[in-house]
Amino acid sequence: MYYSRHIFSAIQEKLKSNKVLILTGARRVGKTVLLNQLISDFNGKSLFMNGEDLDVIGLLADRRVASFQRWAGNLDLLVVDEAQVVPEIGKSLKLLIDSFPNLTILASGSSAFELSNQTGEPLVGRQINFQLFPLAHLELAQKENFLETRQNLENRLIFGSYPDVVQLPTAEEQTDYLKGLVNAYLLKDILMFEQVRYSHKMLQLLQLVAYQVGQEVSFEELSKALQIDRNTVERYLDLFSKVFIIFRVGGYSKNLRKEVTKSSKWYFFDNGIRNGLINNFAPISQRQDIGALWENYLASERVKYNTYTRTFPYTYFWRTYDQQELDWLELKNEQLSAYEFKWNDSKVKFPKAFVEAYPDAKTNWINRDNYTDFLTGVI
């Protein structure tokens, strides 16, 4: 089953722009499938290259216009998959895009830090960035009615929404797939491109973060637990975010001295990866961490929605030192919106300190009755 990806049309509109389009995302989220679909619908002469092919690396490494002319001179679209593997890919793409005014390049990679570092400086003003996630609610809803979406909620809280996972028919197959994904692919980009001394420590760090989803993460506590220095903890977390495993949310403060601002929360882009790290695929009825699963799911889906719709608000959590707190804040155009996530249906009384400090803020509580409105930007 093919799911139409939300950013398909946005990329398609730029395929004759004489720009370098950069598509990044974690491994196995469907980048290659999307590239092939874009090529299939493209009206012009195109060429698909796999950056892991040594012949491709050789062609792109020969940075002479005369050499490029032989194989790229008549192209309208050049697609380079796994572009992060090609040495100095940014320089090659710049020479290509500068030499052939009718050419557009679409380059994809699973490693944001490597691809961005290699393309960023050479392609200033010439590149447009797109990000692909595991399937979003926006995309899954194309093939589901409202009732089916509700019925599939528990599965998504446990197994996430990687394209292959969604299409596997049994929980056993989904479990096996996610275990393989965690073991074979999760740290592949980091280990390939970074000088990491203790890869087992990286995995242990991710497992600790997985247990603390929805909670503030202390670098000092993680450092002590793993017996590595704080700077290494921070570096590893930054690398995890750059290969689309986790993302950070900071504390919000504007008016109150007692507001927490220096702490961070970390969420996973996919619940299935989170559960795979702690090897817990038990059903909801047997879980003690349903609050964490619910919060991670809502946070990751909201990030997908904001990115795909290019909304891009600033996102935060809010807490005071006397333990008043809110799960999710968004700030855009000076409008502050606050959300509290509750798995149970009971209504939420918003903290008095927040309401008094931010009387103009919009407040919403999100539960199983209205969560689809949150995932689609209605609230």
C-alpha cells in the first residue's frame, strides 16, 4: 500500500527551480519510495543515482564541468539518494547547479548533520530543505475513516508509524521489525561519520531517555548513571537529534522568577522506536507508562504537522519550581497557546500561576475525544 506523503506536492512544485532540494529523514521512513514517485510523475529527463554506489561516487567526485556535461548536460532533474555518503557532496552539487541552468537536483540523506555540513556552505541561497518523518496522522487519515483512526490508536502508541510497520499484519511481525530497526539502523549514521568511543554508552543513553519521556532530563544524572562526562552526554543527545531519533523541547518563561527555563524534555519521533529501545511492546492494558506514550505520540505528531504545514511555532513546556506545569506550549506571532495532554477524559484545571501570568494565552486540554483536532491544527 502506498501512502501519499504530505510534502509530495511541495517538493514537486520545486522540481524545475534550478535549486538543490535537500530531503532528510531517518532511515526507513520512505525517502526512496518518495523519490521514485516524484521521478515517475516528473515531466522531463531525469536520472536517479544511489550515493552508496561506487560508480556514482566516482562520477560526482570528478568535479569538472566537461565531465559533468557528458552525463548531466541534458538532464532536467538529477536525484541522488543517500547523498550523505558521497565525499564533499556539497561542492559537486554546487558545480552542477551553477553549470546547468535547466537542472534541478533532489538529494536525500538519512544523516542530517553530515548532509547539512557538506551542503550548507557551498549551497547558500541555492538549496531548499524538506524533512520526512514516519507516517503522520495527516497521511494515515487518507486511507482511514474516523472510526478506523480511533481503533488504530493503541497500535500507534505501541508500534509507531514507520511505513513498513503500519503495513505489517500482526503485532509479532511489528515487534520483530522494530527490534531489527533499532539494532541495525538506529545508530548507523552516527557510527559511520563520527568518532565515537563507546557506542554501547550511546545505546544506554537512549534507553535512559526513553524511560524519561515526558520528564525533565538532567544531564548531570545521565552523566553519573553512564559514567561519562556531561559534555559527552550533551554531544550524544545532539547527534541523536540530528539523525532524527529524538527532539528537544525547552522550558518557557517570560514573567515569573519561579519558572523553570534551563531544563529540557526529550521526545522520540516515533513511539515504536522508543518502545523498541526499552523492549516493551506490551498492550496498553498492561502498561504503567501510558501517560508517557500518550505525551510522546501527541508531541511527535504535532511536530510533523507543524513541519509539513510550515507553521514552525516555537515549542516549549512550562513548569514552576512548586510543580505547576503544562505539557506543551506554542508561540507564534506573539500568540501563546498552551496544551495539557490527558489520556483520561477528565477535564483539566489550568495552573493558576500560568493563567494569571499569561491571561491572553489560549488554553486547551487534549484527550482521546479531541486529539485528532490537535494533530491536524484545528486547535
